[in-house]
Amino acid sequence: MTEITRAKTLHQGQFTRLIKITQATSRYPERDVLVLMLGHHCGMRITEISRLTVADVMHASGKLRSEISMREAITKGCRQRCAYLASKPAINALEAYLKYRIERGIGTVVGSGPYSGLLPHQPLIYSSRGDGMSQNTKRRVLETGEEKAYRACDSLQAHVTRLYQRAGIKGGSSHSGRRTFASRVLATTGDMEAVAQLLGHSSIDCSQRYVDINEETICDMFANAV
């Protein structure tokens, strides 16, 4: 039987190194740091990140949303869920990237206006070409047996994997952020159902393949439960 290789989960020191090296070496550090933060701090898939719009993360007043609606149309499982912009590092990264776009007039209107002058229904994440990230159409079979098309941003997934490689993180890939997020939620809450809800899975069986917790953390969870 072929062994399934899973993306590496990161401890805090590795993630800190990943961010620092990305900031120092990326051609688009504001964008790339935000993509990494949304994976590690919000549990988003790379393709979901690539399909977010400005209006998904910002009110017309210019204030950031604390709750991001992951629309059915952009999720791999074709199931709506919410992601929460609660961590300060993720908020700072989003603010820095939006400032970068506004200052350079990327996807903006002439003069001031709603959404801090950004076009609300344009992609949040822009490519080096100055437009949205390219998407590939794929098909999957849902739990109901229905076959449904979905989009996948293979180019951004490959780019993010290269960010891990550049930081010297062996086994890191575009899926590491989501796996690290799931493992941290379980370590903090001890609640696999919470992990499934935040990841957008219909059952905990699927979510169990995402978590990677060391023995010391497991012992702490049991100690806190009794």
C-alpha cells in the first residue's frame, strides 16, 4: 500500500522563520505573508484565499470584517462556512497588504470612495500580472454522489510550497497552514467537532487526517479533562 505523505505541521519557531524569510526574499512580501497568515491563522485553503474578494474582508466603510463568509462557490467542499479574523498578526498582514494595494493603485477607483477606494468585487489577492490568480476547473464527487465542478489555484499552491522550501522547512507545502491550524485548534480545545466546523468538514473522520499533535500535548489534554 502506498504511504500517504501529509503536509508538515509547523511549530511557532518554524512559522516565525517562514514569515521572516518570506518578508526578506519575496518579490511581493505583503501579499505572500498575508496568504501564509490566512492559512495558519484562519484555516483557509490556498484556493479559497485566491478567490476572496475585497468585499469578503472589508465593509464599505473601510473597516475590516472580523467574520469572513467563505461562500459555497469558493470552497472545495461546496459548503459555506465562516472564518474568523481574530489574530493580531493576521489582521496586521491584511492591513499591510491593503495599504500596499491602495498606495500603488492596484484594483482601485480614481479618487476616494467606499472600501477605501478598492474595487469591492475584485480579487483580494493579485498576481504579478496585476490581476486575479489563474484558476483551473476541476471536478469532484460530493458526499451526496453529485458531481460538481470547482476551481483550484494550482499556481498559487505551487508558489506557497516554494516559500516553505525557501525557508528550509522540509515537508512544508501549501497545505501546511491548514494542517497547523487544525492541530492548534484541537490542542487548545480538545474538541474535534470544533476542528471539523472551522475546517468546513461534514464529519470529524475527515478532520482527523489533518491533525498532528505530539505526545506531550495529548497528555496535557487528558490531564485537563479529568
